[in-house]
Amino acid sequence: MKSSLTLLSLVVLLGAVEKPPEDLNKSEARELHNLGTQRLAQGDLSGAEEALKASLAKDQDAIRPPSLHNLGHVRFGKGRTLLGGKTEGDVTELSIARSYLEAADADISDMKDQIEILDRAKAESREPDYVPAVSALGSGMSTFRTIKKLIPKEETMVAKRASVVAAWTRSVDDFRGAHELNPVDAAAAANAEAIEELLRQLKRETQALDLTIAEQRKKLEELRTVIQELIKRIPDEKLPPDTQGDEEDENFLPPERQKPKQGGNQKKPVEGQEQKMTEQEARGSLEGLKNEFGRKMPAGQKPGGGANGSNPTDKKGKDY
């Protein structure tokens, strides 16, 4: 499929506008058409669309076919811009999405095998080998987290492709309309057919990607279930260190096996607010006070004085 539809010429009318008017509504249909064509040639797609739509709004029969023709180029260009200058979707996006589904199936199979092996060892009252189980668990958790982070990016791709489909559908309508009003405009008919083929291909790819995303969501739940079942059979000290995850990663541990996060539940004290001590802190402070008041003064130290017998009036700060 050709990607250079711009080879099918723009329609330019005589009397091109050199200086864009400040108010498009005050311009004639021909001036607006030529302004839109000029902007299109300069790559200003939004400006071109604005001028060409204004030209069509004037409802001049002679100007309508060329304006529709060039508006078809504008809307095709807008869609191509969304695809990064290409005229088709990137098939690697779909390939990557499907490859992670295959990886998830492989991880699920490996983890189920390890669950069976650990259960058999327990039934035979022998110490199992946790190394393969931990390896399978680590791979499964990694695949789960990767797919979970990949889905929002894939959904953005689907939304972007939907915008391309909308723009190209309108482009086809523009070219078809131009050809209906001017049957000798063979370029408009050729453009419409070429873009329709691109649309069919893009819709197939987009639909496939959308279905793959739905499959990935289901696969995440299946992965989560098998991961949690395998975790039940592995002691805490054998689990991978990232099983609990962090603020961004998935936490696969049940509440009773989760470790408190360092500083996670500690609130910063507010200035001027009374701070309450825990029971353990209070007991520790009391023990410290008992030791402080119960200890003997060093030899030669006078009551109220420092260790070197200094005068209490030399002591800095407030006396209590």
C-alpha cells in the first residue's frame, strides 16, 4: 500500500491569498479555499482545516468540490501525524502484547508444577527444594507487574488509533464528496479508495490490540491466583525480597505475612502539637529516670554542683 497519498495533487484555484485575513468570515469562498490550500502546503493542518471549512460554509457550488478535495488531504494528514508520520499502525505493539500473554501462560504452568511438587513433598513428610519454586514465583511476579504497567500504554495506543480512524473516515467522506460533485476528479476517487484500504488494515490491528488487552486483564487475575497459591507453600525466609512490593508494585502477600514498611506508618510531628508516647517508650523513659535519680554521685562531687565541684550558679539554663 502506497504511503504517499500527497502525490495525488491538491486543487489550487487562481488568486491565491498572500496575506491571511484577520476575520475569515469576511473573506470570499475562493479566498478561503486558496488560504486553506496555502496553509496545507505549509504543513499548517489546523489552520488549513479552519480556512477550508469556512470556505465550505459560504456554500458556493463552484468552490465546494476543490475545498472538499483539499479538506480530505488535511484530515488524512492529521491522522498520519497521530501515527508519527506513518500510514499504518505499528504491528510491534500487538506483537509485544501477545508475547506477554505467552509468557504469562508459561509462568502459570511452571508455578502450577511447583505447587504440585511442594504438595507432594509435604505429603511424603520430606523437606522440599524451594529453589525452583522461588525462581518460578519470581518470574511470575515479574510478568504480572510488567503486564499491569503495559496495559495503560496499550490503551493509550488504542485511543490514538481511534482518533486516526475518525480522521481518516472523514477524509474518505471528503474525497468521495469531491468526486460526486466533480466526477472528473479522478484523484479524489483514488485517494478515497487508498485511504479506505488503510482504514481496514488499521481497524483490524486496533481491534486485535483491544482484544489482546482484554485477554491480558483476564490473564492478570489468573496469574495473581496462582502466585498467591504458590506463596502459601513457601516460608517467609525463602520468599523473594520483592514479594511484598512497594508503593507502585503489586503486593502479593496476605495481611498476616506482611512486614511493616520502614517509616511507612510514622507521621511527622506537627510543630506545637503534643506528642504521645507509646507504652513501651513510656516504660523505657521511667526506667531511665530511676537509673538517673538512683545513681551515686562521683567522689568529691558536691550536692548541686557539677562533677568538678563547680558553683551551681555557673550552670546555664533554667534551674528546676
